[in-house]
Amino acid sequence: MAEYPKEVRERLVGTPEQQTSGLVGERPGRWDNIVIEDYDPSWPARYEAAAAPIRAALGDRILAMEHVGSTSVAGLPAKSIIDIDVVERIFAQP
């Protein structure tokens, strides 16, 4: 992604004051920068690997489950975070 300037590829989250205030404990370090990466062809497989235990745990309670967000679009640079949308069936209680 050398063709994009650093300001486009990485962005601080919040203001410096918000970052240093620590109102609720320590912020995870991964929140300090958002890094956009070139499309990785392994993202669909990472989705499948993450979805399998969800399917196993929820079984027929799942109405639908999809790989969503920017990593689900082939060829699109994105944050390397796999987003999963699950629509769960609610069973009536007796």
C-alpha cells in the first residue's frame, strides 16, 4: 500500500486528550492506530475458521451467518478484522 500516504493508511482513534485520559482503565494498545492493509486472500478462510465454532455452539439457533464488513469484499483494502453477523432464532419458552 505504498501508493497511499500514512495519513490514509493509519489514523489515531480519538483526540490525544481522550487517548491519555484513561477514564476506564488502560486502553488496549490496538486502539491507538487503525491500520488499513491490502486485501488478503486468506480473509475468507479466516472467516470460515471463526464461523465453524459459532455454528457448532449455536446449531439450529442460527437463522443466518455471514462474513460482513470490508474484509468480506474481495480486493478491497481493509482493517484485518473479520466481522461476522449472526441472526439467531429465538425459541419460545414453554
